[in-house]
Amino acid sequence: MSLKKEYIYWGLLLLFSCTENPKGKFSNYNNSQRDSIANNYNEIANYFLQPSTQYRIYKDSANLAQPNNVDYWQTLSYSYKKRGEHVKAMKTLNKAVSVDTANGSVEALGYKAWSLLYYYRDYEGVIKDVNLIRKISKRRYSSCWGEPCGFLKGQALYKLNRFKEAIKTFHEVNVDEEKLGFDITSNTLLFFYVGRCYAEMGMNKKAIEYYNKALSGTSYKFPEAYYQLGLVYKKMNKLEEAKLNFGQAQKYIHYKMGEPYIERFDELFPYMIQKELDSLGNVK
């Protein structure tokens, strides 16, 4: 069947199916048949851009045919998010989470925690979801959309000024990853945020220790760490060290935290560095 004919065929099928009573739309089909129908709607949806109305029409139909497919609900939530319809995005994502957790899985919940942190800044929600992930999975260490769930929780605690709890949570991630055989010396972002916590608590020596850990090895091109290190040295009135680190931040300003899809909480801009350098005047 040509692509054009396939569009027409499935378009007619969608039209006829939408004229039925929604509550009984697929009641005459067994589960295997509903899976097949839902899969076809889902495949057609993928011919369209995610933010488009057509994409969501076919995704909605897939969900009507098979409401217990987590992937259909979750990918539909992406479409609403990309259109800026965040209430609908979260409502749809919550449906995915409901279906997923009912089956003892926490994948959708992990994505929700990630979204709450980086998109919606709902820090209390992040902590609640990560704690629920631990309860359901019966594991302290889990992955949330490619990052340790504990790291997300630690960042949320950091943003809530609960610095001691954040440090404890970050350290738990390191302990768990070391047990799993990971090279924790590469956890540069984790070390950076431990440093941020210590700095906010006024524990300057500990902050310096962890900023330097974040800058170790191949992670020396880390302008945010140099900048924060400069601020600590300035606070300690060690102005030469402060200027040196601000200079390093300026040198490596085009190197970001390695997460192009999201904006971190401590993103650095050139004017911020220049302001600090200007404030130091002729310090050598």
C-alpha cells in the first residue's frame, strides 16, 4: 500500500471510529486486536511532527484503543510540552505514571521527576517522586531519564536551601555508584553541587575542596566551577587566587556543563565574569 493510500485508509478508520460512543469505542475488540489498532494509530502519528494537531489526534486514538500503554501516554505528553500546554502535558504524563506504577515500574515516574526539576522547578515534587521511586523499586539507586535519581533529589534540596540534606544525598549517589563499579571521579556535576552547598553554608575550605574535585582530570574546562571558586577566594580576601580563577572561567566560557538539552541552575555568562574581574581592579 502506498503512503498516500495508507493515510486515506487510516484517516477513514479514524473518522469512523470517532463517530462511535467513546465509552464503547473499542469494546467489541479483544486486547490483542486493540493492541494492533493502537499500534497502527501510533505508527501514523509518527509521520507528523510532535507539536502538530495531527500527531495528537492519532496519539489520542491510540490511547483510546489501548489505554494501558505507557509509551503512548508519555510521548503524547511530550507533544503538549513542546506546544507550551503544560497543564495538559502534566495531566497526560500523570496518566502514564499511573499506568506504569500500577505495573510496578518507575520509568515514567523517573521522567516526571526529571521534568519537574529541569522544566517546572517543582523541587518539592521532585523529592516526593524520587522517594516514591525508592519505595516502589525497593532500591536506593535508580536512574531518572539518564541521571541518578538521587542526583535530581540532591539538586532539588540544594534549591530549597536544605544544604546538609543535599550533601548527604549527593554522597549517597557516590557510594552507590562506587559499589556498582562506576568511576566516581567523573561525577563532576555532583562534586560541583556539593561545593555549591558548602559555599552557601559558608564552609569555604570544603567548598574549595569540592570545586577542585569538579575540576580534576579531564573536567578542567568547567567555567562555572572556576567562577564559583573565584567567588569563594574573593570572600576569603585571597584576591590573587580569585582573579586567577575568574580568568580561567573567562578562558573556558564557551565550554558548558555538557547538558545541552537543559539549563542548569548555575549557568554562567561572560558579563558575570567581567563584573568580578572589574571589581578586582589592578590585583595581579
